[in-house]
Amino acid sequence: MKNNYLDLTIGITKKIGDFSDPDEIETKELIEYNVQITENYEDDRFHVVVYEVYSDQSLDHYCTLGFPNEKQVYNFLKVLKFQNE
């Protein structure tokens, strides 16, 4: 079975504090989400992986979800975009 793949970006702006190292207290800016959607992958009709992209170009895994149809993927993308506006 062929896997179709889509890679898209949702732009946002959000300040994030990174306090994991007490000697280096800085904030980095979450500038967008990178969303990868693969069709028919790992038993999901639509397999969605979301990464947060920061101003320093670092990536952090945000979530991985499976959806049975395009409508649910679309609704998830709307929520992802609007929760950060």
C-alpha cells in the first residue's frame, strides 16, 4: 500500500521560557508548527506528527495522532492554529 505524505507549516508567535539550565535563563520564541501527515501509516488512515519550531531553529516534538478521515485532520489543524492566536 502506498503512503502519501504531506509536510506543512502553521505560523504562530508565542514566547516560551526555557529554564532547564539555571545558568542559561533565556526565552525562545515559538514561531510555527511543522505538521507532517502521512496516509495509511502505522494502522492510521491519517498519521499526524506535529513539531514546534522555535526562533533558534530548534524543533521539539509536540504530538503524534492518528485520524480516520480528512475532516478530523482538518478540525485538529484548526484547533492547533486557533489555540495559539
